[in-house]
Amino acid sequence: MPTIQQELSTTNGLGTVSPAQHYSTIVKFIKAVGREASNTTPTSVEIFSNGSQWYCQVRRGNKTTKPMGPYAKLQAERIQDARRMLIAKRGTANLVFE
């Protein structure tokens, strides 16, 4: 017979649940194509102004993402640096190009 300490230290018979790691074949294929495309085409993160408002966008070949902003110039420069680091780490597979 278990003691009260043993009962309190258990999770009442419930196991821990981990997130599902199942992907469909299509998702795996899209991720693989995205990684290939991001490695072969040069990518740049640009900032530009429209009057006094600054925007940040990613350019890969002839395609660009939707501009993020408006920001102050210093904010746009910080976002440009952050996006460069994320692209260097993860690639451009998760970005949506127009």
C-alpha cells in the first residue's frame, strides 16, 4: 500500500503529454523545397523610406515580402538586423513572398 508521500509525488497515473510530431508528406515536401530555394537564391533584407516613415522587407531574387512598418529609422534598422539573423538561422522557408 503506497504512503501519502508516494501518492503526492506521483501524477495520479497520468503520463506527460508531448506535442504531436506528425507531418503529412505534403508539408515535408514543401519544407524541403523551401530549404532548397532559400539556399540557391540570394536573399537580402532591405529598409526604405516613404517620406518620414521607414519600412523593412525581404527580397529573394525578383520576389519581395510585404513591407513591415511603418517605423522610425532606428527601429527599421533594428528589425533589419533581427530579420537577417533569423534568416541566417532558419532560412527563408517560412517567409511569404508576393
